[in-house]
Amino acid sequence: MNVASSRPPQWTTSLTGSCDDGVLCCITCVLPCITFGQIAEVLDEGHTSCLVHGFIYGLLWTMGCHCLHSCTYRGRLREKYNLPEEPCNDFCVHWCCDACALCQEYAELKNRGIDASQGWKGPPNVPHPVPPMPPSMYR
């Protein structure tokens, strides 16, 4: 049995090594509600907009309880890609370093072919079906 194939999926970036994108890191450190909103819109598959998610996150941030909300989306991301709860549970990751967690989650989506800055566009790498042409009297 191949050991590599039996290994569970892993994060594509580490928690502290996910800030290779300096612009993303700066935005996330200054306005984490933007990064969170983009991630949440993708994970909600467009059911709720980035703006709404960002507003909710910002409101919770003013009360100091934003990590209660953002950790649930980390859990959804982990569930979607069967990722391990590392380096500790989702709440602790967001509570200890919310900006690092958001950058890692954003990078994870990007490394899997999803550009969260573009919003929800449907499943990645799936061509949109071409609508059938209506019948024509002239052939």
C-alpha cells in the first residue's frame, strides 16, 4: 500500500508561512473584514455577499468577538477540503492570530484554483453550460 496515498490531505501553506502575498497581508492586518468577507462569500457559494460578511465581521470585531464567527468559516473550509485542525482548534487559531488564519484560508482557496477577490463564480474549472439555441425556421 502506498503510504503517500493514505495520508490525509494537508494545508497547502503553513499558518505562519501563508503571507507570501504582501498586499494580502497588509489588507488583512489593517482591514481583516475585507479578507474575511471574500473568504466567507466563496464558502457560502455566493448566498451572502462579501459586503454583508465583512460588515458582520467588522461589527463583531468592535465587540471583540469576531473570532467566534471567523472560526466557523475555517471549520467549513477544513470540512470542504478534509483538512486537519492544525496547529490547534479553529477557535484558538483565530483567537491567537486571526490575520494569519485569514491569510492561510485565503491562500488555501487560491492554491485550489479559487480567486476569492473575484467573489463566488461557481465551482472552479467547471465550464458553464452553453444554453441551447432555439429552433429556427430558416435552416
